Amino acid sequence: MERLALSADAIADLAHEVLQRSAGGWSMGVQGALAEFAVAVRDPAAVSIRRAGRTVEAHTAGGGIRLTVSDATQAFTARTDTVYLAVPRHTLPAPATGVTVAEADPDSLRPEDGHTVFADLAVGHAAAAFGVRTGDPELAKLLRAIEGASWREALAAVGQALAAASPHRIVTTPLGRIEVYASIPATDAASPEGPHTHLLPALLATGQELPAGVELPPDLAPAAAFHPPAGWRPPAA
């Protein structure tokens, strides 16, 4: 990994620029519990962008992203040209040890989603959390019943119900969140072109934050990644 000599303001400018152009895609999460945001090629005009300082938001019908670049954010590029945004590991909160259920999601990207039930599935990482959000009373009841369970126990108990109900999926990191509203595809179907999530128990059980062969300095944790289109090159400082 090579560090890019970009200030926090320059990182926010980069995020704003590529989101405005619907260039490439973004991801947040860890191996096995990941959300991706990209604008579907067939409808590039469907994205709306907002910026306030170093906070950039983008929304489509299928999902949205909020990225807030902190003073301590650093940018790195890997051999794949992916740009990883990292934060000091000592600033991370302790990961949830069991499923927690809240009756609201005050940080939701859309105001209308803020008063629905939000469950953190406790995927065991400080660098990212994976949750689901629903206004369905029956699904909310199932989520409350697994409060305190490990992610393995939770998926064993309600995994099929979650896949069938396709609630909103939300991945949060110290730099923001990606929300996915699009339906969960069938097990044998390809991931959709736009926003989508991956919740893969076998990969999650490895405990890895990043793909094999990709390593940040040990004192830094991944908080977001930009996956550029072919031919893209990172900006100079």
C-alpha cells in the first residue's frame, strides 16, 4: 500500500468529484460484512449529491452513502488502484458483543427512515458494524427476540427471514455509512448493479478486515474504499 499525500480537504474533494460524476463505486465494511454504493450505468441521472464541509452524501433509489472525512483520515492506494481511507485504530469504539436493537435510527440518510427499528447484528469488528432497519412489526419482533445473540446465533435464527423480508441494510464506520434499500437477490443470483450488500458467514468468520494481500499500517483501520473505473489515476497532492 502506498500512502497518498492528500489532506482531509483534498480527500473530501475527491469523494465529491467522483460521486458527482458517478465514477466507480464505494464500499464500507469488512470481509464478509460489506456494503457497496454505486450508481447503475443505465440511470446515471438518478443520483442526488449533497455536500457540507467535508461531509458528502449521495442517494439513489437503491441506497445512499454519507462520508465525513475527519482530520485524521489518511488515504492509501493498493495495487488494484483501489483507494482505502483509514483512521487511527485507537479511536475505534469497542465492537458490539451481541445483537442490539434500537427503536430508532437518528443518523439515517433519509428523515423518513429515522423512526424505524434498527438492529446491529454484532459482526465482531471495531472497524465497521452491519445492521438492518425495518418498519415491519413482525420482523422487528424477530429482531428483538435475538437481542444479545452473537452474529452466528442471529443469522441461524433469523437469516432466512431477513433474506425474505429484505429490510434496509446499513454498514457504518468511523467515516460514515452506506445504506442499501434494494432487495436482497436470490442466493444463486448475481449482485445487482447498484447499491448492495454482502453478508457471508464463512468469510466473516475469518476475522479479516481487508482482502488477502492488502494491508494497512497496523495502527490504522479501514473505514471506506473507493473502487475507481478503469484507467483512473489518483490525483497528485
